[in-house]
Amino acid sequence: MGASNPAREGKQTANRNSKEGNPRYEHIGRTQDERCPIASASPDLLADAIQSVAAAGDLLSFGSTRDGGAWLVAVYSNGVRYPQYAHSAEELEAVLREIVESCI
């Protein structure tokens, strides 16, 4: 193993331990529901999407854009990523319905 760099290690520890100044956690004044509308999505629809994608042998992934302005829902099928973005709970439900319907 290479020599350690104390300055770098200190910076990494500080970044890991603090959300202040870390762009990953800056969400431009959005509320939790605005940043992550998954909490307001229908649990049954969410379960159907997960089950449909898994039954097809694919992967369903959730995330958000860096600025927190959109929720990312991606299906990985045969090594190809198919991302879709939702900016509201209604758009998220539409994306999930489309995923369920495409897997039937």
C-alpha cells in the first residue's frame, strides 16, 4: 500500500462527518417531500414496480439529481440503463405506472 496523505485523510473525514458545505446535501430550500416524492407515492404501485422489474430479471434503481430538483428512477436491463426523471409525486407515480405496464 502507498503512503498515506494526512491532509487528504483529514479532508475526507471532515467531509464524511459534516453536511455543511457539501453540495450533495444542498437542496435549494426544498422540503423533504419536494426533494423525495417517493414518500408520497402509492406503496402498492411502488411494490408493483419493484416486483415487475425483478420478475423480468432487471434492476430498479432510485436516486435524485445532484441539485435535488428531480427524483431519478432507472431500470437496468441487459446492461443498459433506462433513466426517467420525476419532478413531483404525480410524475413519479406516472413513471412507476409506465414501468409496471412495460414489464407486463
